[in-house]
Amino acid sequence: MPEGILNLDKPRGRTSHDVVETVRELTGIRRVGHAGTLDPLATGVLLVCVGRTATRIAEFLMAAPKIYRTDARLGIETDTFDAEGKVVARSPVDVSRGEIEVALNHFRGAIEQVPPMYSAVKQNGEPLYRLARRGVQVARAPRPARIYWLELVAWSSPTCTLEMKCSPGTYVRALVHDLGQSLGCGAYVTRLTRLASGSFRRKDAVALGQFVRKAEQGRWSDLLLPIDQALADRFRAIHLSDETARKLCSGQRIIHRQGAEDGAMVRVYGPGNRFLALASYEADDGVWRPRKVFVSQYSERDPHDDGPG
């Protein structure tokens, strides 16, 4: 069964779950998940993990930094912090580009954000957005985020365009809302695009409609990216002999000098450049410990390889 990563360009108006369900329906594969939710309003990179092995690496894809571009409309606030919500306040906009630049300084580096009420964060097991739809407001604890860079790329009152690189879990809607508060006029997101997730870029992403057409032709698997390629920007590679690879895949710790650095996580390959596992190095014992093994029934010969002819 085909397995791998789809770099899809999510269209506006669809939820991330909608996209996953479309992939499930068209591929006939149930083990499908995404690596990082996008709001219905948002477009851009949505990584979809297809197959059991691919879904097991979703946590590593989600942990990668993200790059976004957003249009923020000053002078208006909504209950959802974006164009999907109801207008709750209006104010005149009397700010300059320079004032926006100064305000942005407060949102660079390590920051704290209060999650929007319209978010999937759970309170006593219930998502906040469900409470918000019932008109219930609850206190939310601030959460840490990191903004690696944040730039004002366009300003034409009352709308500014921002680009940013941020840690996973950052709420762009909350950042725009807080920016509006600091400028004294309010703001909300009118457009949001994820330009990158880790090493995956929107310019390389496949439109959902293109995926659908490929699936109708029975060629959707042509769009899959290899699982180890998806991890290449995060983890270095080490290569093991057949005997050592067999031990690691059976759950044993191994000794291997290549890449040995305390806490290091690596991609592990066996003979024939076959991707086998993820392993981490434990300096105290001088061993590599398997973290995720993708080939549990190890043999030097790939069972999917029927040989020449």
C-alpha cells in the first residue's frame, strides 16, 4: 500500500479535517492524518500523512517552524479575530507605517499568547470554540510562542500585510488581534496563507483539485513524498551494517560512533540505503536507542522488492 507525505495547498473555506476526509475517500486508505491544522479561512501548506508509517512521523512534522503571510485589517475587531467572525468593535485608524513598525517590535522573539476562544484548545475536555458558540467565555492561560522574524511587507491604510516565521502552535489571529490592541484601533485577519512548514514550501505544494484529478486517474501516489525525505531537514542520517540494523529494529540499543552527540536524533538506514528507524543517542551509556522503528520484521532484503525481472 502506498505511504508517504502529501504537500497540499489547502483551499480557503475547507477545514483541515475536510481535506483529510477527501484523501481517505479517494485513496481508500483509512490511516490518514494532517500535520498541523489550518483555519478554514487559511490557505497554503497542509501536510497530509498517508499510511501507518507516515502518520507515525506526524509529530515531528508538526514540530517544525512555520512561515505565514497575513493581511490584517485595522480598525475592526471580530469575535473570532478573523473575517469568519462577527464584528464586535470599530475604531478610526490613525496610524503610520512607522508606528506599526514600532508596535511589531513587541511581537518578535519569545512571546506569550492567550489562545482565542474560537480555537481547538480544550477546557475540561471541551474545545473552546464549542463554548464560544454557546456564548460562554472562560479564562485562558497564556501560552509561550516564538516569533523568529516578523516583517511588515505592505501598508495601505487600513490594511497591512505581515510575514512571519514562528514556532508551531503560534496563533497568527491572536498576534494580529494583539497588534491591533497595541495600536489602539483593533485588527482582524482577512487573509492567511501558510507559505512553509519546515522544509515544505507552498511553491511546491499540490492544489487539492490537482490531487483529485490524479486520484480519478488512479495516479495519486505519484504525488507522495518519501517519508524519510520529509525528515531530512530535521535529522541527520546514519548507516548501519546488516547485523547492527537487525539489533536496532528488534528494539535493542546499539553502539555506533557516527553522529554520536548527546540527545541527537537521526534517521537510520540499513544496507541498500533502506530507511529503518529513528534513533536517539544517549551519551551516558554511549548507545543509540530506537525511538520509532518502521521495519519491525527486519531482513536485509526488502520484502517489497521482488528482485530483477
